[in-house]
Amino acid sequence: MINLTQVRSYLSSDHTVPFAGLLAAFLSVGFAIQSPKQAGSEPLPAGSVWHGVQTQSNLQGENPIVLYVASRLDDAYEGTVWFPTFNNGVIKVSGRIGPKSNITLDFREVVYGQSTAQKPGVFGDAYSSGTLERDRIVTTGKSKAQGPVLNLTYRLSRAK
């Protein structure tokens, strides 16, 4: 366990440059850390890539999407979703995996490609829930980020 008093003491000494470098290296690696029970057998491991389609009630057809799972700890995960047909939009996503193969997707923050009146793109404030099977995710949800509530569906498969 990290002792915060020792960390503060170390930072106040002349070790700040090496410590800052080590901290940055640890944090960059930390995004791929998994809990011990996850190694190999879990269906949504850190570092996994999922691809599929999204549909929404105000548009015809399917839109390709890619989910990258950046970190996973117990039943929680974080990552990003890329929407190539929506101005190459990227959104931070997080969620939980429930005991009966339930999964949630919470689209939190637009990283790139925010939708505007002049240019279509992506928007946050969407929530979806559904099922996670070994190599497949199917969820439905809603978004109200831009006016009326949109019905959303996501179908993803784990990339081989």
C-alpha cells in the first residue's frame, strides 16, 4: 500500500525529477492493469478491441464503431469508442459488468469530433445496457444530449 506521508516527503526532497518520470511511466502502464481473477478468462479484458455497429432512432442504417478497453478492475472498465462515420469522433466510455453477463456503457466525455450545428459528429450523455457474452456485446440505450431522446443500439464483436 502507498503511504502518502512518504510520498509527500519524497516529493519535497530533491528526488522530484526521477520520481515524476517513474510516476508517469507507472500511470501509462497502469491503464492496462487487470485484477488477478481476470487474467486470460474474462470476456472484457484490458487491451481488448471490439468492433461493430451502432444504430440510432433519428438516422437510417448502421454506423461502424470500435471500442478499446483501456483498463479493467473487477467489474468496472474504462476505454474509448471511435465513430469513424461521425467526424472520426472519439468518446470516453466506462461501465460495469454484472453477475449475469449484464453490461453497461456510459458515454461520458467527447475527446474529439464534438457534434455542432455546422458539422455532425459525436456527443456524450448516452447510456446503454445489455448483455456481454464471451465475444459479443449487445446493448440498447438512450441519449438526450441534443434535443429529443434518441434510442440507441450497439452490437459489437471482439476483434480476433
